[in-house]
Amino acid sequence: MQRHILIVDDEAAMRQLVRIYLAHAGFSVSEAKDGVSCMEKLSAGVYDMVILDMMMPGMDGVEVCRRIRERLPEMPLLMLTARDEVESRVKGLTAGADDYLTKPFDSRELVARVKSLLRRTQPRDEVEYAIPEYHLRMDVETRNATVREERLALTPKEFDLLALFVKWPGRTYTRDELLDRVWGPEYEGDTRTVDSHIKNIREKLRDAGLSASILATVWGIGYRFEVPK
């Protein structure tokens, strides 16, 4: 399952450059052009990390960083700064940034910092996701999914899809979100790909003794893994 990173920078060229670097490294990437749109995206979606420019008009990176920390204290946060000054770096770190990178930077260093930060702040890379009420467990390290200790024979994409739902039960995903998170932003297929994979997962859940309805269709939007009552 791809890690989803939000890039926040008022310069479109910089956002595009960082997107290219991260996409080539296998990450899923979304963009925000300012602090306001950053907070809106964080409220509407699920991200594994934020890369935040310090110098932005309006709400600057330091203020955005503080707000992210208030709302999402565990979110990994990498600050980008054009100034190689101690005072500038200290401001970002004091506001809650986990690490910083000075512009201009090499693509290899950016990717290395991102991977290092994800390892340090998210030992979620991880354990296992579980819904005990359904006796469903998913080990993302061994890529093994079981229901009542019986293994589900899932394809790689089916595993990634189900893991995403089990990780965030009750959250509704649009088909486009699922394509972006599981197949990646470069995938050029259509949303019927998601539908066919969901159908297959439901059949395998049913064969394992679970109700296929726990992977529910949210009409006009997408899909949701129903939270046990």
C-alpha cells in the first residue's frame, strides 16, 4: 500500500518537482497551494506525512505547522526552507516540525529524509490491522490476511485495498482516492478497476464466512468498511 504524502507550497513549480521525485520513489502525492487548503485536505483525507514550505503568503509554514500539531499530533512533518539559517530552522522545529530540508535540495536527499522520517515516526509500517469482531487480521509485513486464522487468498491489489479499509474502518473512500492510494497517481485505468476488485474481495470474505455487506457501497461516492456495532 502506497504511503500518501501531502505537499504544501505556494510555488506550483516546487510542488510539481517534489511530486515527481516522490512519485518516482513509489509514493502517492497530493498538493496544497497554501495553509488553508492544506488544513482542508487534512480534514477530508488520510495522509501519512506532510511536506511543508516555511515561507508562504498569508498563513506561513510555522503557523500551519502549529495547527497541524494541534489537530494531528502524530503526523510526520518535514519543513522546507530557502534559508540556511539557524534561526529559521529553530522556528520550524519549535513549531513542531520533525525535520527540515534547505532548498535547493537533491532528489535523493529528499527521498531519503522522507523514508527516514516515516520509519522514525510511524512504526506503523507496521504491525497488523485487525477487526476482532470479525476475527479478521492483516499483517502488512508478511502480507498475510486471515479470518478465524484461515488465510484469505488475496491478490496483491486486493490485499492493499482491504488493508486500507481495515486500517481506517468507517471511513468512506471515493473510487478516485482508492485508485490513487493503491494503484498510484500514474495509473491511467478507470474506476471500474476498483469495482471489480471490490467484487472479488466481497466474494472471498463471503467464502470465509463473513457478510459481503461489511464492505459497503456508499452510493454516489465510493466504498466503506462497516464498523462493527
